[in-house]
Amino acid sequence: MSNIAVSQGNGFAPANIDEAMRLAETLARSSMVPKNYQGKPEDILVATIWGKEIGLATMQALQNISVINGKPSVYGDAMMALVQASPVCEDVEEFFENEGSPNPIAVCIAKRKGRKPVTVKFSVEDAKRAGLWGKQGPWSAYPKRMMQMRARGFALRDAFPDVLKGMITAEEAQDYPDEAKPVQAKPANPLDLVAPKKVEIVEEIIDPMVFVEVYEQATEKEEVAAEVAETKLSTSPFPLFVPNKVTPHETFSNLEEWQDSYEDLAEKTAKAGKRPARERMTILKDLKLANEAMLKSIDTVKRARHTAAHLQRLKALGAAQ
């Protein structure tokens, strides 16, 4: 039986997979390793391999890498240490904006040598949209810390992908639903209540602007929707409709409030990450059609603003496919 090698400064260094597995089995029987690794030699093996890839010794890897839903992730403090130890890191700055307000924002600025800084912000509103705010566990006990970890994880992964090898923070991985137990989240956006519609999309269309042109050519459907919307419009001064709903979602006393709410609803729909990009494009189209009569009733300059924003969202979603 060969012995497990010891390399100066790096602790145990198994010479082959058999040695690595024996080490993992030994550690799995120990109460000195974190509880989530006890009795799980396979997870220990994966963690130590990942640790070696990103520069963590065996015990460092077990303390800082967690296998969540089968995906290795690293705790935020270890991620910061790995980045700051890299010769390509110039600085990492973290702080909060708007403290004391209803919507504080965690900010992380990652500075890589020879590159423009990467700035990422994660606000209370972002946490609410993701269904995290008030969630039982760390989000209830340490909300500011969790916001900080989200901003940090996104910024460091964008600025130092070569250092982190694609690993995400354990704090972020813990918030993902267990793939074996899908959770039906309550939608924060009213448009998420709209049942998905079967839409035939030409697979050959790659350029998002080509998709927009195809959509713009659906004149017959637009005319029918406009007639229905005009009938709805007579019931209230400034009603805001969502697709497939006869009654208004909200009613406003002035046009400015209606326009702001329409754009806000469209923006939330475009960023609703739990729906596929193509499905969001379809819902955005239906939202526009549901409010076609109101859009046609406003002046050309204001209508142009909504049209430009609509096309920009479709273009962004098309590029994200």
C-alpha cells in the first residue's frame, strides 16, 4: 500500500485517485470535518479536487467548499481570499448605498489590473424580485450580509472568471431550489400569473431584430386587439391591462402615472428570470397589445418613447437566447 504524499506548504497531496479516495473515506469518518461532509466521501473527493483547481489545500477546501444540489460552491469569504491572493487583482471595494432608506443597495467594485472596474449592485428590490427578502434562514437573520454576498459573488465572477473557475458562492447556491423538489414560488409580477401560451417560433430566426420584424408584421392580430382594448378604454380614464384579463389591473388618474406604471410592469416582465427569454418576449408583446388603444391615444412623442423601450427589451431578450 503506497503512502499519501505530503507536499511542503500544501498538506496532503494524493498521488492518484486511489489515494485520494482513501483519504476522502478517512475524512468522512472523522468528526473534525464539517457535518455536511461526514459520511460522504464522494462529496469530499469532489470538494478536494475543486479545491486543488482553485488553489485551496485539502482542509481549506472542506472548510470553504460546499456541494449544494450536486454543484460545488465556495463561501463568499473564501472567494474574496482567492481573488485577493491572485496577482491579477488590484483591489475589491464593498459598501452600501441608500442606507436608512426602504431600498438600501449593496455595492461591490472589483478591480482587475489592466481592466476597467466591474461594479455590481444588489438592492432590497432585487432581493424581493428574486423571492429572497424575508426568506426563512440567513435572509431573515442577516439580510445585509446576504445582500453583500450576492453583489460580491456577481462582481468577482465577472471580473475574475479565470481565478474562480466558474464557481459560485455557497450563499447564492443555497438559495436555488432543490432540483429534485421544485418549488412553486408566488409571483411578484402580475404578468407571471398569465398562463404560458403555445407560440410557434421560427427556430432559424437568430437576429433579435428579425424576430421584432416578424412580430411587427402581425397586423391582423394587432387590429383585433386594438378593437378590444378600445372597448375596455371607455370604462375608465387611464386603465392598465394585463394580457387575457378583461378588467383593468390598475386604474390611474393621470397619463403620466399610467405611462410610468406601464413601463415598470414591462421592465419587471423583461427581467423575470424564472421564465425563458422567448416566453417573456411573448408576454411583452401581449402586454403591448392589451394596452394598444391607450398607446394609440397618446401623442406621437410619448408613444415613440414606449415603442423604443419595447423594441429595446425585445432585442435584449433575443440576444439572451
